[in-house]
Amino acid sequence: MVRNIVVLGGNSHPALVESVCNILALPPCNRILTKFSSGESRCEIQDSVRGKDVYIIQTGFGGNGSTLNDHFMDLCIMISACKTGSARRVTAVLPLFPYSRQPDLPYKKAGAPLFKAGSESGRKDYTFESVPATPAPGVPRTAGLVSATDITNRLTKETLPNGTSSMSPVKQANGHINGEAYSGANGQSFATPTSGVIGSYTTHDYENVSHLGVFQAKPGYKQWVAQAGTLVANLLTCAGADHVITMDLHDPQVQGFFDIPVDNLYGRPLLKRYIQMNIPNYKDAVIISPDAGGAKRATAIADSMGVEFALIHKVTSPCFPSRPLTNPSLLQERRPTKITDRQNASMMLVGNVTDRVCILIDDLLDTGNTITRAAKLLKKEGATKIYALLTHGVFSGDAINRVKASAIDKLVVTNSVPQDEHKALLGSRLDVLDISPIFSEAIRRVHHGESISVLFNYD
């Protein structure tokens, strides 16, 4: 029995909490974790945690009548409650880390705008022009957030010392000023909006507003996305977490967002053991990564087992290519997908799977689009039987229906998220692997200050 330790469970995965406590031979911590009628979370720790090592198990899954964000907020509140209760150390155990699929990339594909060092062309090397908002000698003054009519009235009322008008001539058409620059008393120029423009704006990222009042982004502008990875890390740290234990991060770079230790456990030993015990003649099979991002994960298992490896590569090509493909046979399948830059995603198989058993390896099944399309391509290329082994089975949206209609013969996931409903819908087609022994051993080793390197050794 492990002493001076408390295992506290959230509402996202009660079965996993109970299983971990049974292996560690200790009861789960008594707590009250409910919601008020207004939707606010209520947390009350009913057992003493003073001077103890607390492990809070809460996976990133929106189930049991709550959303993922509700469970994450409950986790932060439980961490804070334990720190307020004078816990010696609080460890957040997240089998599925929330927001791990949102890396901190402010720009899509193209990256941030670059300036060519040593160029003599000046500001033309920037992706957008930057004009000072304040007037300067020889620089036209911007109109700011002022309508064209107000500018006309203001300039008309300004007169020079000799009594003449400050602008000459004033040309109007249908209530708008035709774009011209006018000189003031001190020779300073005034810029007026162009014809048909309601107002001129000083922002560098948007063009002027059209007559319909619609903003138009400049060509060099790229829409920024929220830095969810850094935000989630900061929330856990500020709540009081001293350590984080998770499994198979979709983007391992999430570990770098923390200033506290993060242990990213592997689900590969479970998947490898399943292949050895449940797939006949697995030495003759082919282990396949459904995309290039998971190639390292799949090759690690293939190399350790001495099994051949193949790769499915997503190829993007314009919807309307300027010239036909020189070798159309390279593209095994063409299916339009929703991509913002109006491109089609095609899948290309690198390897031979004819009359072979195929084992797809990936870390996450969310909507199921990638894994089912990969299985369709493998079946088209002559695969006899298709296994899909994944660490996290979220099954969001229409994933269940996609899997039912797919060419996957056997789907294997872990219970990093609750799988009871998914198992009931998919029946014998779905096998669930238990990860509670791995996390129990990780908790025991961390509590006693032992090395957990053995948990990372999957060879």
C-alpha cells in the first residue's frame, strides 16, 4: 500500500479513477464536484490533503453531460483547492491532454512575415505597408475614423490668413469627394478619401471600407489564431500544478509550454503487445502511418518488431491545375476536402500492400476522416485485412458512422477516454486496451522518487 498519497478523480472518467485506485490499493479521495444552477462549478475536498502528494485524474474529454471546457475548469478548481488545503505537491494526470491539437502557430503555412536583410528596396520587402498615423512633413495625413462628409465640412470651414479657402477646388459627386490632395496654409497636404469610399482607416491590415461598409484585408495579411497551447499550460501552472503526467501528446511541443515537469507516457507498449498476441503472422504484415506526421510513431513500432513499413502521404494540388499531371497513377484517390486555400487533398501510398495484412498506427481518432480514408485506399490497393490501432479514441461528430461504413476490420483504442458508449455502438469491431496499469506505475514511481524511464522504453 502506498502511503501519504491521495488520488483525486474528476467527473470525466470515473472508471479509470477507480481502476487506478484499485491497483494502488487505496481509496479515492472524497470530494464534492457538482455545478450550481447558474452553471458554475462547485468543488469541496472532504478528506485532508495537508502535506500529502495529490494526483488528480481528469482526462480531456467532453462526456457525462459536460463539455471538455467544463472538465478542464473543474481540474483547475480542484488543483487550486488542494493547494489551498496545504497539499505538498499536486500532479495533474491527463491521459488525453486537452487542446494538444492546437499548436501555437500564429500564421498558417506561410509563417510570419519576413524582412529580407540587406535589401535596399526599403519597406517594399514587408508583406504590408506601414504608414504612420501621425502627420509628418511631406507625408499625407490620414483621415482616421472620420467620414468623408465630415472631412469635407471641416476642410471647407478652414481658411487661410488671407481669407481664401484652405482647399481649392472642392469637387463633389453624389455626396462624396473625388480623391485629391489639398494644400493648407503651411503647405501641409491633406489626404481625402477616394470616390465612393465612406471612410479612410489608419490600420495597416485592412483596406478602406467599401461603399457597402465591408472591410477588405490587404493581400499580405494572415489571420491570427489563438495560442491555446501556451494558455492551457499557464492555466494549469497558475492553478498550482507542480507536475503533469499525460500520454501520447498529439504535438510534443506542448511540453515546452510548461515551466514544470511534464511526463509524456507512450501507448506503444500496449499497441505492440496487442499486435504480437492478436494478429496472426504479424511478421508478414505491414505497419502503416496514415499521414506523414505520424511516421515517426509508426516506424518506432515497425523497427522494434522487424515489420515492414509503408506511408500514406497527403498531397495537395489546386482545384484547377494549370497543366495535367505527368503521372496520374501516383495519386491513388482524389476527394475534395474543405481547405481554406481552395485545394483538394489527395492520398498517395508509398509502399506495397497487395495481399498483405495492414496495421494502421496513429495517436488520435477524432472525426475519423483520416483513418477511414486511409483504410479505403489500402483496400483499393489490395489489402486483405485492415487493423487500426490508436491511443486515443474520441469519436466526435460522425466518427462512429464513418467507422461502421469504412473498410476497417478491427479498431483498437485505449481507455484514455470512456469507451462504454463507443463499444456498445461498434460491438466486437472495437477492442479497448486498459491504460490504468501504466498510470498507476507512473504515479507510484513519481511518488517514491524513482525513475520512470522504463515506462518510456518501448523497444
